[in-house]
Amino acid sequence: MEKYLKLMLLASLSVSVFWTVFLWNFWSRDFWALGANAFVYLAALVSLFLWVLHREGVNLRRCLYWVIPIGLIILSFLLYDNPFLKTINILVLPVLFAIFYNFSLIEEGERLHWDSRLVVRLVWRTVSLLGSLVRSARSHVLLLFPVHWKYGLGGRIVVGVAILLIISATVVVPLLASADTQFAAALDGFMRWFQNLISTTVVSRILLSLVLSVGTTAALIAWGRKFVHAAEAKEEKSADSVIAGIVLGGILALYLLFLILQLNRLVIGSLPFEFKDVEQAVKSGFWQLLVLSVVNIVIFLAAYRKTVPAVQKMLLAFAIASILLLASAAQRMGLYVIGYGFSYEKLFASYTVLFCAILFGWLIYGMFTPKRVNILKFLIVLFAWMYGILTMLPIERFIFSANLALAQREDTRIRLYEMTMLSPDVLGSVRKTIADGGGLGEPLPFFDTVCRLDGCVRTEFSAGMTHPDWGIWITRNESLLREKAWYEKNLSNFILSE
């Protein structure tokens, strides 16, 4: 076996064994068990892939534009508990990493314009690791059970000791122990050690380590070589300007008609009192933003710089229409937040508005530049950076502080107890607020869903200003912190919750 492959296998095994030793509690406590251990595992895993990338001659400095946001996402596991963010991280991180990593191995990558053919190629390149699973498994067998062992002295010693342990623990010791209780007591520790060694948990961890290592090595083998894309791609064709003009002109006319009819709703000075009316007013504008954003992105990708100048001006009109709806959606979301406070969903929705504003502004800028802009690449890189930066922010502490301040308004509809959805990241803030005699009280009377250890019940509160169940939330989160092993904790547990 060549030295490079052996090093790759040993590194994959080491990283996989680390997972089964330090992240095993993920199966029982899911995202609460991910802290410093997840940061170390993901950092080591990404470093292994970057080592292979460097060995293939890729300049890692040119990869910093995607390595840094990926690193920020990984670093967030070391900083915060936020289970909502960790859930999204698990979904977003592998997709972003696979896209950028494989793109970095394209020979002519710096000169490529991102299009649908490139996306398809990157997807096939990503799933190609399935074809390397057999080679990876065979390499692991050769590493762990080399053929020369049965002829070498070291191999014979290992085999002999293994056979001795198995025969002694399964046949000799049980028979002798049944004949003499003192002998049984003397070797009780050895039997317990052997039983733990071959217990279901140990076997499961060994098997999972091997599975993770085989999968990791398969990805390293499949993705760890450069490839050519443009040579296989067909020359890009221009779109039919007449057909594109008719389609774009018709859709734009429908957009303008829609906007004119919606003028009386585009500027909302206040929110309706009923929650259903508020939800409809906000979500209608927000869905308009999302749908129109998708339509515009598809239109730009299909027609940008492929038609006559008149049709290109229609694309500019699409971007302006998007800005109008974006402003409406942003105002509605702002009123919604002022009235009802922040939550995970409303915070991410607001951040999406900012993302779309930057994207549409860049698209408008791209219409006036002589050089063709790389729309799809910019979109993905922008998403990676904005999401990476978002993971660095103390989101839950911001939600808590903002809602606490907004709840002081006379016309507030914020229910502070809804913030019991937050994690121990705000435990210190809650303790301090209660100790200072501040602001966790609620206007009375009101109805709320109270979650205790035995379940959730819809409850009416008609007396007292401090919600009686914040104590339960504090106890529950203190218990979560006590259950964590030292390697499962993060900086928020050690510092922010003090």
C-alpha cells in the first residue's frame, strides 16, 4: 500500500474514532451534545480535506473566499448552544463544502462561468464518492489486516493473545469460576472488563468508526483529484430575443398590474389587531418577495447577456420590481417584529430580506457593467458569507434583549414567556433580569402555553406580574448544562451563562 493512501486511511480512522468517542451522546441528546467536540471533529475533518487539496497543487490562498465562511460555521459550535442554528448548520455545511471543494479542483475553475451544466457536474462529482466505497473498504481491510501478519512474529503474537483472551473468557474462566467461588471473585474484574469490551456499545462504536472512516476515505479518493469541465461543455447559445422579449414583457406587465393593484397595501402604517390578519398581511408580502426572487434569479440566469439590449432593459425592470416588493416586505416584517417581537423564524426572515436586498442591488449593478457578471457564483458565495457571519452573532441574546426592550411599549403584543424556546445561551441574561427585578412580567390577564416537566397546558394568568414558570425554564437549562460532559460544552456555557 502506498504511503499517501496509508496516511489518508490513518487520518480518516483517527477522525472517525474521535467522533465515536466524544460525540456518541448525539444519539441520546442530539444537538445538546454538540459543542467543543463538534468543533474539533469538523475542524479536523475539513483540515484533512484541505491537506488533500494542497497535495493536488491547489493554492489554498485562492480558496479563502469559501474556507473562511465554512470555518465560521464550524467555529459556531464552539461558541453557542443554539439548537436551531445547529440544525441548519448540519444541513447547510456539507452542501456548501461539497460545492466549493469540488469546484476548487476544476482545472479551469477561475475562468468558468457558473451555469446549470456546472451545477450538474458538481452534483455528479459529489455523489461519485459512492463509486469509491468499495476501494475505500478494501483499503481499510488491507490496513487493518495486512496479509504479511500471518507470517510475521508481531502478527502471530497478536493472534495468539486474541485467541487466548477469547478462549479464557468464554470457556476456561467460566468453568473454573463455577467450581470455586474464590477464583470467581478474584477474576470478577477481568470478566467485567471483557464483557464491557465486547458489549453492544463498544461493538457499535467500532462499527460506526469503520463506517465513518470508509465514507470519509471514499470522499477523499473520489474528490481528491483535479478534473476538466469546460472541455466537455457545449458552446453556450444565445436566447431567441423575440420569444424572450414577448415572455419577459408579458410577465413584467403582469407584475406592474399586480403592483398597481397592491398600492393600497404596499405601505402599512399599523398592523391589524387579530393575529390571523397580522399573519396574512406579513406572510403575503414575504411570499411575494420569495416567489419573485426565485423568478428573477431564473430569468437572469436564462436571459442575462443572451438577448438584444431591449430585452436586457426588461431584466432591469424585473430587478426594480423586486426592490419594490422587497421594501414592502421589509416594512411589514418590521411592524410584525415591533408588535410581536423576534423569534428564530422572524430573525431569519429579516436576514433573508437583507440577503435579497444585496443580491438585487448587485444584479442591477451587473446590468451596467461591460463585463458579464457571474450571477450563480455570486449568489452562492454571498449566501455562504452571510450565513457564516450570522452563525458568529449571539442570536439568542439579541432576541432576548430586543424583545425585553420592545415589551416596554404600551401597545406591545409580545409574550415574554415565549422566549422559553431559547437555549442556555441566555441563562445568564435571564438570571440577571430576574435578580434586578426587571422585565419578565406580563400584562394581565393573558393566556399562554405553560410547559412543565410533565407536558404543556394552555393556562390563564390573571394575577402577579412575573411569570411563575421561568423558574422551571432555569431549572431545566441548568440540568442540561450539568448533563454535559466537559468536551460537550462551549464558550457560552462557560462564560455567557455565568
